[in-house]
Amino acid sequence: MIIPALNESSAIGKVIDDIPNELVDKVIIVDNGSADNTSDVAKTHGATVISESRRGYGNACLAGISFLEKLPPEIVVFIDGDYSSDPKEIDKVLMPILKDEADLVIGYRSSLKMEKGSMPLHAKFGNWFALNLINILYGRSFEDLGPFRAIKWANLKSLKMKSPTYGWTVEMMVKALRRKMRIAEVEVSYRKRIGKSKISGTVKGSMNAGYHIVATIIHNSTR
Ligand SMILES: Nc1nc2c(ncn2[C@@H]2O[C@H](COP(=O)(O)OP(=O)(O)OP(=O)(O)O)[C@@H](O)[C@H]2O)c(=O)[nH]1
Ligand SMILES: [Mg+2]
């Protein structure tokens, strides 16, 4: 399990504690240069902590993947470190892979299971826009680009992921589609993050993320 974390000291302990031990061998927190004590809290709660000084969601995920090279797991699960997704629902994102019905599973945050205020309107719009671009380009009808996801290690490696930023989730989706991987969606809950919002809470952050997301879709679809 790979958890990118930037200044998540108030949330990371709860995230780690809620991970079902029987389903996860290793919990890797990638500390993306936090100014708080995210690393110490994560270690105290029993996780393996690695550091990535280059900022960016994708850079943190890439650092987690390169750490895993020495002990290749069967499946990798990604979840955010802000407690917005529920680690107890990991069985849901694992199941389609364990049943060999999917290579990549995306946790889909249905509006029914989304806590009020967990996702501001402009973040919902950005997600909707990127998703529709993908759906139109690939003739699909995906519901979400959620961060809580599971992928087989071999498939993840074959994607040769590169995006250093928030383009990460769409890069994975678009590349998986182009490689004709089996993608499943499962319904997961979503709640208000613990701690201060870094991205979706600011218009600048959202616009920046939105730009990277759209650029990543176009770049990966036109090659
Ligand atoms: N913003 C940001 N988050 C990072 C970075 N590296 C790792 N992360 C982690 O990536 C996860 C997702 O980032 P979030 O800040 O929750 O992004 P978001 O859910 O779009 O927006 P908010 O929850 O409103 O801040 C969190 O666990 C962050 O701690 C980085 O460079 N920037
Ligand atoms: Mg968040």
C-alpha cells in the first residue's frame, strides 16, 4: 500500500490504524517533504516511511513504486493520507483483482456515499470535466477518477508511469485504457479530509491540478 503524504500529521495515524492488517503486507508512507511530524507519527503507527523531496503527488507515488522494486508485491493499493477515503474499504478495491476480473480497480466516490463538504464544487467540476474527456475519447462511461485504487504490480510496471503531479490518476487511467487493461469501478465512501485542504480548497491549487490533468490526458492520448 502506498500513501503519499504532505503535512498530514493529524490524519496519517488514523489512516494507518484503519488499514486491515490481514489484507495488507506493507504500508509505505511517502513523506513529500513535510514540515510537520508526519514521518514520526507514521513510524509510531507502524508504517514504513520513505522520503521524496521532489514535491508532487506523482513524484511521491513514483518513490513508493521504486521502493517496492526490491520486494515486488502482487498488488499495489494507493490511498490519500488525509483520511478522506476509508482504508477499511480496501477489500472493495481488492476484490475484482483477487477474483481476476480486473487489472485496475478505481474506487468510485458516489454522491450517495460522499459526505457533504468533502469535495468543493470546483473540484467536482474538474473531476467531471477530465472524466468526460476520457469517456468521450475512449467511448467509456467511468464514474470517477478517485485516488483510492488498486492495481496489479505487473500491470503498474507496464504502464511506465511518469506524471510528477496530479496528472497521475488520469495518466494511469488513459494508459490502462490504451493497453486494453480491464478496469473496474467499485463504490467507496468519501468524507471531509482531516487537516487543512491543500489543493481543492484553493482556486489556484485546483486550476493548477486541472491544467496538469487535462494536459496529461491529451499528451497520453495523442502518442
Ligand atoms: N498537495 C500535495 N499533496 C501531496 C503532495 N505529495 C503528497 N501529497 C499527498 O497526496 C494526497 C492527496 O492530496 P490532497 O492535498 O488531499 O489533495 P485533494 O484531495 O485534491 O485536496 P484537499 O484534500 O482538499 O487538500 C494527500 O495525502 C497529500 O498529503 C504534494 O506535493 N502536494
Ligand atoms: Mg484530499
